[in-house]
Amino acid sequence: MSFPFIIQGNNIVVVIDNKPHTVSKNHITYEKLKEAIKAADWEKVRDLIEPKQVVLNYGEGNVSIQGETFFWRGKELHNTLTERMIQMLKEEFPIEPRRLFGLPYRYYG
């Protein structure tokens, strides 16, 4: 499955599920998104556009999102942790170590 896109000036616009997403040239994922489009790696395009979905997938049912707030097994996660997880995903680092070892002990309950 491919997504409609346009690269114009300093922006890439990708339409996913009838929703346009604009990534500007100064965004951390711009070059990776451009390469994924060139390679027709549409799954990676979606992940770069929607990193929250990747966090949900890695969470194996333990992570949920309400608005901009992440929850681990129903307990709110501190923004620093979730921001770091998203940053790791954007930089293409696996978040598995963070999921297994980086969460405070109380989240494993």
C-alpha cells in the first residue's frame, strides 16, 4: 500500500487515512521520511509520520494513549519517558530495552 505524497520546497506532505501530514525540512525525521518514500517503504513512512502507533505496537497491549498522555497498564507515564521513547523511535533505535528495563519498577506491577 502506498500513500499519496508531495515534496514541495522545504516540506513533505503525506496523506495517510485521508489525513495530510506535513513534515518540514528542519524536522528530525525529514531525511528519513524522504529516503523511505524513495525506497517505497510505506510501513516506515507511516511509522515516521505516526510514531505513537509504533509505541503502541511495542507496548504489546500495555501502552495506551489518551490525547497526548501515555499510559502503562492504565497508569500515566511521565512525559520525559514517553518523549524519550518517541525520540528513540525517530532515531531508529529499538525501544525494547526501554520497555523492558527503563520503566520504573512500579509500572511492572
